[in-house]
Amino acid sequence: MPKQFVHDIDIMYEAYGHGETIVYLQSVLGGINPGAYYFAGRMSNNFRVIIWDGPNNGQSGVSIKSAASEYHLACEYLAGLMDALGEKTIHIAGCSGGGEMGLLFTHLYPDKVKSLAMYRPTDTASEVEREIIKARYFDIAQQAQKSMADAVAYSENPLPTRFGGVSRWLADLYRRDSSKILEIDNEAFARLMQSWGEWMGNPLFYRANLCDSDLQKVKIPTLICPCADDYHPERLAIDLHSNLPNSTYIPSLKHRAQDEIYNAVCDENSFGGFGDFVDEYEKFVKSI
């Protein structure tokens, strides 16, 4: 996998195809996955597609520093990666939290983005998402108040809850760069985790926590495909469509139940409906 030194760490990425550049963001809380490869395989016939491991994910480097959210941190590194690769303007497509990151990136770096696509806008106020946020941020923050060593130890063996394994990210980073993790001021880290969790847990997360006036400044073509379920409800897409002035909204064919999401058998992605999104996206981006 190619790597590029960005700011202070190596960022791993892969690029496929030729033409105008699309950056595909599968999510923020993880690295490249099969969905990203499926998207790249489909779209690289007509475009250059970049997929990446963001900071603290996959094979990219460790960077824990002050930022308004983990999403802001990822945007900072994505902007640096694009600069380093000589990419002046890009199309962005994102799934779930990757869509919210794409919207935030567009807000922060409006001159860098030609178009935006958001697949499955995320309701972080839902029960499942609250559990994930608690495990990733708040449980780690609580342990970090004691020491970084305590936070790492908890991350290695978190509570056996449904999403307790989400806490293991810090232990993963410790195994890759233990000195960097242990050098972090534990109290500052605890406050950072608390603030990152609060940012992601905001009921307006699906808007990247942007107000109406900020959304209305996003003039680029935007595609919104909810493929609705309990954690990505249709109403979020409808609200985004009503506030993004140049948006196209593709209603869900149906509202999927939980077992359809987590027990789906689907070659291209474990979240059913992804192939339909890519079909719509290909028509959308070719029309720009």
C-alpha cells in the first residue's frame, strides 16, 4: 500500500483508475474495508478513485492531538494528503460517518470539493450509536482520568457489552507506538475523549453539526441516498435535502430491519443496498 507523509505521520492510501479524482470515505472509525474496494472497483473504470486509512486507523500513523472532533482531525489529514498528491479539487463520496466527514470537509475546505455524496446519513442519537460512542470515547475517558496505562489496560479488555470491542482502538494504537500513547497527558486526553464523544453524539451529527445557514452555503452538487434503517432514518436525508440547495435525494426503497442489516448476505458489502447507491452515484457524478 502506498504511503505519504502528511504533517507528522504516514498516511496509507490506494489509488485506482484514471480521470477526475473521487475520494471514497467508508467511515472515520476504521480503515479501508471491502466496501471501499467494491466502490473503487466499480468507479475506477471512468475515474481515479482514492481510498485511505485515516489517522489512527488501519496502517496509518498514530496522531492524538487537540481537535474539535475526530472528524476534524481526519479532515485535516485528508486535506494534507490531497495537497501532497497534487489534487486540487476532488469529488467526495462517503458511507455513514464517511458521509458526515465528507460534509464537514466540504464546509472546512469548500474550494477543494467538486461534488459530495452521502450514503446512509447517521443518527448518532439512536440507541446503537449511543452505545458505540460510549465505548469509543466515554469509557476510555473515564479510565484515562486515572492514567494512560489504565486507559490502555481497559482498552485491551473492555466490558463484554454488545459494542465493548469498539474500545479496543487505543490498545491497538499502543501496540503500534506505545511511547507516543504513554507520553500523552492523561487528564488532557480524558477531556479530549469526552469532547469528541459529545461532538459525535450531537443529534445534528448527520449534518456534521452544521446550522441551516452553513448547510445553505454548500452550493456544490450533492447526492443523498439514505437506504434507511433504524440508525440511518429517512428523516435525516429529507432534512439534508431541504437545506442543501443543490442536492439530489434518492428515497429509500424500504426501511430495513436490524436483521436485514447485520445478517445480510451481500457480495459487495455487508450493508445491503450499497450496490444500488453506487448505481445512483455513477449516474450522478457522470452528469456533473
